Amino acid sequence: MIRMGIDLGTNYIRLCTQEDGLLYNEPCMVALDNQSHVLGIGEDAKDMIGSTDSNVRIISPLRENPINFDALDILLEQLLYEHKAFKMFQKTILLVSYPTSFSEKSCQILKEHLEDLGAYRVYFEQEIWIAAIGAKLDLFLPVASCVLNIGSSNCDIALFLNGKMEKKARCNVSGITINIALKNWLTNSYNINVSNKQIEKIKRKLGQVNIQQNPKSLEIVGMDKNSHVLKSIIINENQIVGVLTPLVQQWANWILQFLSNLPITTQQDVKTRGIVCCGGSMLLSGLPTYLQNTIGCPIFVTDDPLNTVSAGLMILLSRMDD
């Protein structure tokens, strides 16, 4: 029996097994030619962005509305083929973690497509559930556990009690929102367009939510909007704080609103036990402390916030019976 987990995200797709851990962790995109032949997936496809070859199409299937299932099928088929998911005389079970923005119909379509590729069984679960398991929480306790997941394209909070998800909510501010805000700020302040790679570099090096006495600086390169010539600028942490503060405040207000709608006893559970957080956006420097001070309850970040969902998939895979 082959068991594999797929963490299906708008930005990244991850593939894991209980035995080998994380096998694949790359952008959720595929490069095709005009005949829909695969030129590359993941990082290979990303590297082709900006290609002058008109025969090259770069597609991010989950970013399109509606979802581009044709491209997603091709991406998953290539990925599962490369990692030998289907073998003669062996059955393959796939466990898929999906964003809460996915509809039930989308899950059913994807399930049928994966079964057509050769899967014996396909199971789906919402990302926030898998994140809670990856955080190693005991969700069957008679006291509430609260989980927050802020990823690239999703921002979810959920409350678990006695083995059930009692309440959940989504926020429209996510990692992508931060990217857009930074791009707009650079355009308005410096008249410069920068690549997504430069934006990720800014978040990684200068992503900060508190004013610093001695802010770090960073040189970035982009295209001047008027002259269309490359130019470099120097920006610092405190400037990024100004961009991030309104978004971080929205997160805090949204969480407070979520908590205020809970029963009093449940609110007390959360204030005592805290909120367990994961997702790449939790790596912003100072964010956990900011949320803790604003919300008034402990904030705990998982050991590996980027891969908490994958960890949850591996835990569930280990519990599966043949």
C-alpha cells in the first residue's frame, strides 16, 4: 500500500509520505507549450516566467477563477509520476489538504481526476484541520483549542472542542495581500516595479511589525515606471512597519471579533490556553508578540510554521490502516 499526502496550496504544493517525509515543496505552477506538453513544474516552471518564447505558457491553476482543472490535472499527473505514486500491484491512497476557499464541488472534481490517474482512495480535509493535527493538539479534549493559519493565500481561524470543529472564520488579508501592499507602496513611493522574488526578499529580510531603533536596510532592484530602466533603492525596516501595520491591525480586529462571538466559557478557555498559529506569515518579526498584546491571550507559533500542514498530513498517514 502506498500512502501519500498532498498539501494543495494556491502558491505552493507539497507532497509527503510517512516514511520519507517531505518529498516536494515547490510553487503550484506548470509550464506548458501550445500543445499542452509539460515543459516544467514547480521551480522549473517559475524560472520560465518572463520567457520571450510565445510557445511557453505559465499557469498557476489555483489562482485562476474558476480553477483551471486541466492544468491542475497535468501538474498533479507529472508530480505523482515523478515520485512514483502509482506502481503495479500496489494500491495508492492519497490524503489531500485543501484551502477553505475550495468548494465541495471542486473537491469532488479533483477526487474524480485523481482516481482517474490511478488512486485507489482519495480523502480530503480542510487545511485548518490538518494544521491543528500538525500542531500536535489533542482536539478531543473537553476544553477549547484555537488554531490560526495565515498562509500565502489563506487566513483561517478555527475552534475545536470534543473532536469537532465548533466554529471557523476566514479573513481576506493573507500573505498575498501583504505582497500587493508592498508592491503598491514601492510604486507610489519610488515609482518602481519589482518582481515577486524581490517582494519575498523584502518580507524575509525586513518583514517587521514594530518600529526599530536601528532599523536594518536593504537594497532592492526594480524597473523605473517612466524610463523602463533598472534602478536600485535602499529601504529599511521601519518603512515596512508602516506598510504592514494596517494589515496586522486587521488581523487583530478579526481575531477579536471571532473570539467575541464565542460563549463566555469558551472565551476563557482560549484566553487561558492561547491560540496556536502557523503559516508563513507568522514568520514576520514581532507579529506573535503584537497579536498577543493586542488580543490579550497567549500566542504560540508552531516549530515549523511553513510546514505544519505537511506535518499533519504525515501524522494522519501514519494512523491509516491498510
